[in-house]
Amino acid sequence: MIDTNLPNFESDLREVENMFCDTDAVKIRHRFTEGENKFVNTVTVNGKVYAYGNLVKGDLDELVKKRLVKRYAKLSIYKALAKFFEKELPWGALTGIRPTKLAYQQMEESGEFEEFFTDVMKVSKEKTDLTKKVIESQKGIYQKNDDNTDFFAFVPFCPSRCKYCSFISADIKSARAHVDDYVDALIDEIEFSKRFIKKLRSIYVGGGTPVALSNAHLEKVLRAIEKINSGVEFTVEAGRPDCINKENLKILKDYGVTRICINPQTFSNKTLELLGRKHTAEEVVEKFYMAKDEFIVNMDLIAGLNGESQEDFENSIRKSIELSPDNITVHTLCIKRGSYLAEEEHRLSGEAVDIMVDFAHSQLEANGYSPYYLYRQKNMAGNLENVGYSKAGKACVYNVDIMEEIASNVACGANAISKRVFNGGERIEREASPKDVITYLNKLEVIKERKTKLFL
Ligand code: SF4
């Protein structure tokens, strides 16, 4: 709880507070003076008082005013806490919105975003430059058209649970009794959902680990998707190298998959064991070479894994660059409640993770990779970001559409969230399916009805 007279924005304000401390140290009082268009916020941190005022020219409609009330209140809390703790954060007061999305909005309104980022939102020059590079890389892919549709299917099974994972994904061995029914329901939903696709941009089968399915199940799912594929980018999140083999790679190829993800997360065998990943770094290399001539490959790495040194992380970056996949995504460890690592000690400091992320950025850029999407989540180590890098011309359309929320998404399966965009993403309506497999199976008909309401 944060002590505020803006109860509607309580959770947004708490997000800023949580970037500095997790105690209830902050009190904020907001006042707006009509006529003057003056937003005044008085923030008290452990008894110390800070006051900030912002004047805005011109007429304000209710929607804009509401947006500014929230923005200036968050900013005031950020400034007060930065002063109190004598600490600036890389993304300043930016929370709750993707940096690129805000930058695009700002460019539409005023033709530029950089000054707004650095001077108003207190974003560092380095992160502002990163945002600019991402926007630059998205040229030719970023496209606002309400007919644009991406298609997603979710497979909620994995060969085993990784300790840092908070996704809804079951160990396929313990979920064995439901896999048959799940595959049939997913196919049913895929076939039903074809009607909602307007202009197909990309297909993504994610998880979980889709290739944890038996070859027969995998083939069934891909056969259903093949019927909607008009030759667009088609990604399967192969994910765990311990599930990838020549047979399932051939199936993916036969059904038109163009990209796969092979995710090392780290090239340290010691860390992989600690994470419960059940594969080695050598296996990543072996599976990468098995796939690289047939698919565009994305590799995911994580900065800030418990117990990893700077040297471990640098080694992972170097090994990835040596392999030279088309895409490398560098995630910052995000500890969510419910994941085993949330309970663990030996967490790295934000500063240590910051150095890792900087290293990744400079090495990847020096080796021909450009950042092309970025997003932030709550509880990220060091309040940093996840960045997807790609070689020229190899950026993933699906990732851009998802991050920028500029295309509708017809999503199938448990835990899938379908999304319809209006006016280039100004308004978005969503329909989420139940996370749990059994509830999904029982509610399939209701899900179909709700989807029909969303898209037709
Ligand atoms: S493979 Fe991915 S989805 Fe599956 S348990 Fe590990 S992190 Fe979670």
C-alpha cells in the first residue's frame, strides 16, 4: 500500500516505489489547479518532504489530464526517491509501458522522443540511445494496420521444470494423462480460429517446450497450422536442447517452420545444473549445428543468474557470438513470485547485472548484431531490460508485433491471450484463456464463444 490521494493509480505509484525499496515509505498528495493547468505533487519519504510542480499549456481533455496526473505523480515519486536514496535508475520513472511504445507515441505527438525521455522521464542517455536504435531496426517491419494478424499456439509442457521459471508449464511426464486431450483441443481451437485471421504476418508456436511433445503429437499440431500458413515467418520455440533431435527438426522443416529458438540461457554447465535445465552447454552447440542450415536460429541468454560471475556471463556471450545464430536475446533475470529462485540467496546486485548487460550490448554490436526489440518486466534485476538482437534482415516479425502491440493476435491453447487492436493499437481488447490445462479442456466451447465476440 502506498499512502496516496490517487487511489486509482495506487499500483502504478507502488511500482515506482518498489524500484527503490519494498517498504511502505512513501506518501504522496496530488493537487491540480484548474485554469493554471498546474499539477502539484508533495511526496514524503520517511518524514522528508519533496514538492514538485508541472505546468501544462493549452486545453486538456479528460483523457490527457488523467494521463498527466499519473505521469507527474510517478515522476514526483521517482525524483523524491532518487534524491532520498541518492541513486538514479537507468530507465528513470519509466514503468508500466514499453519504452519503444512510449517513444513511438511521443514521436507521433511531437516528432521526437529523446528529449522527453532524458529531460522529463529521467531516462539515462544510454537507454534513450538503445530505444532509438531499436526503433531504427524496426523500420520496414513496424507497420500499423488493424488487419495485421499474428497467430499463436501454446504448448504448456516441458521435459522438466527449470528453477527460475514462473510460466505455466507442466513436466510432460507428470502431465502424461492430459497430453492427448490437450493436443486434440488445441487442434480444435486452431481450426476454429482460422476464421479470425485477416492479414497473416507470422505464426509462433510457443511454450513451454513444443518439441517436448512426441513426434506424432507435434505433427498433428503442425498439420493443423499448415492449413493457415500462407508462407509467412513461422517460429517454433524449440527451447530446450535436450528435446531437439534430427527427427523433430525434420518434422518442423516439413511443415514450413522457418525459425526456431534454441535457448542455452548460459554456457556454464554448473549453472545449468543448478537451474535444473537437464542439458549441457555442449548439447546446445550440438543441436545448434544440427539446425543452423535449415532454420533461422534464435538463442536466449540470461544476465544475472544466481551465482554467475561476470566471467561466466562473458563466456556465454562469447560462445553465442562464436556460434553466430541470427538472433540473440539477452534477458535480465526476472524473479517472479512462485519461482524457486525467488527464495534463493546469492542474488547478484543490480550494478553487477548492469555491467553484464553493457558487456552484451557492446560485444553484440561489435559483431554485427543490432537491437531490434526491447521490453521490461516487473522485478527485473537492476531495473534493466530484455533486448533482442539480430543480424541485418533477420529480425523476427512476431517479436516486433508483440512488443509494440500493433497487430492483432489470434492465440490458441491454455494460457493464450488473444488480442485485437483498434486504431493502430490505441485501443486493445484481450481475451485470456484459462492457465490451467484441465480448466482449458473443460472451457473450450466458452473460449470459442468469447473469441468470436472479440474478433467478429
Ligand atoms: S523450458 Fe522454459 S517454460 Fe519450460 S520450465 Fe524451463 S524456463 Fe519454464
